[in-house]
Amino acid sequence: MPEPSESKQSRTRSTRQPKESLTKDRPSPERLSERLVSDRKVRAVAQAGSYGSELAWAGSVPTFITFERGLLSAQTETRSGVTLHRYPYEQLELWRDWEVARPEAPVALLATARVAYDPTGFFGRIQRTLWNLSEAQLAEYRSELLFGAAEAHRAALTAYTGPGHGPREQLLALADARDIAVKWLYPALLTHIERWPEYEIRLPHAWRASAGLRFPKAIYHLDQLYGFGGEAEAKRMLVATRGLGLVEQEKRARAAVQAGYYDGAVRFLRDESARVARTDLERWAHLSSTRRDKLGILLGVTRSPLGPGALDLVRELLDEVREGR
């Protein structure tokens, strides 16, 4: 997901060019936009993330949003290092209505994008709606996010705590606690200051910059969940990725480490290892000791609270976010 840009709106219609595949090594954002616009099914194009902006860094990934005629459902694909979020053209019309967009649209992605091609003006109208939500609308949205977090928290408590639960449940509880915190509670926290979340690899740095001074308790709980350990922990985790099917994740995390975003690399590898190795977590007792050791390093079992401790931390975070502390 994208980081916010300095300019909320950029509407420069690209010149149509013959269609080309996105295969060049890091072409300019303008050239990438032109290639997308050249497909006449594409009716809107916007750029997401920090690539091509003044916030760009060595690990920025070219990311674009398109709305296309004839597309039946939303699709996300990555080709030659370019990520495309593709949506049916009909959604471009429907999401101008906040009541429709709120439950189904990727609102943070849309709000923080930089428009490149928008002949109907519908993308711009969506963004203006998202940038000008009333306090009551934001409060309602926050309430929905908090409700989703509370429901997920209750489900995790039921599944992973109680008599007879062991290491498997402790690890799954930690993975779910982080998921709840980042997907529901972090966005809910930002509604207090009318900001939209971003999910690039530099996420911990972004949440401290956007909300750290205003909500120190909440940000402290987020940091606790991940057990950041700076450069040493990040480098230890890079070594642990070997043999676990995390080749692409290791490359991205290494770029973050080389740029100095150590906590970003740690957060990224913690979440990605939990996602990719979910089956391993489910069958923890049957793994080799070497595999368990590597996953233990990646998940941060010696640095983060496990099981009920992780879920208690989420409950406290939920309270802090609800009260805006």
C-alpha cells in the first residue's frame, strides 16, 4: 500500500503511445503511465507508493492503480517489478459515493494515489470525497474498524488460549495479533487526525512519523508487538530467511537494511514469514528443529509477547485507539 504524497492531486493526461509490456528496468513513472493508458480499456490511471515521488528510495516499488472496462473483478499482479492494482470500470463510478466505497473500496490506496489519467474526473471526485469526510463520517468509519478488530480479537482468544494450548497456538496468536493491529487498529488510529495509512516496507517509520507524537501509547504498543531490534535484529533475520521460500522478501528487506530502514525490514519479514509459513505454524510440532529455529527468529519469539500476552497487548491497543491516546 502507498505512502502519502506531498501533492494530493496531479492530473496530467498522458499522451497515448503504442501498447508495450512493462518489462524495462525501472522506467520513469511517466513512461509506465503512458504504457497503461495506451490500452483503450483503461479509463483511469493513478500512481501509488513512493516510487517516482520526492519520498522515493532505493527500495520503492513502481505501483499503479487502473480502472478498466471489461474487467469482472479486482486483480493485483506484479510483473517485471511493477505492481498493478486493477479494478472494474464500474467501481470508478460507484465509489464516488462514500457509503458504497467505505465497506468495499481500498480507501487508503485511493486517497493517497497520484492521478495520472482521469478523463471522466471520477477518480478525482473519489479523492475529494475521501479528503473531505466529516468528523461524523470518520467516527463511523473508525467504529467499524474497531468493531472488526474486536471481532478478530475475540476469535483469536477462542482459538488460541485456554487449557491444552502450546507453542503452536502461542505463535498463531502472535501472528494474528500483529495482523489485527496493522490492518484494523493502525488505520483506525489515523482517523483521529484525518490521515490515511500506508503499507510500504518502511511502515514502522511511517506510523511513528504520522502518529507517534500525538498517540505515544498506541505507537508504543505497536512497537512492542513487533519487538524491533535495530540493525542487529534485521541482519539476523535476513540470514534466517534462507531455505524458507522467502527469496523475494529477503531481497526487499535487504534493500531496506541497506537504506537504513532496519525496523521496516524487521516488520516486513515478521509479517511475510507468518503469511508464507502459515502452514508451518499450524504443524509446528512436526517441523525440524532447524526450521523451527529459523522461524522463531523471523517471528521474534524471544522479543515479542506470545499467546495471551500478544492478545492482551492488542486489547490495550484497541482501548488506546478508541480513546485516541
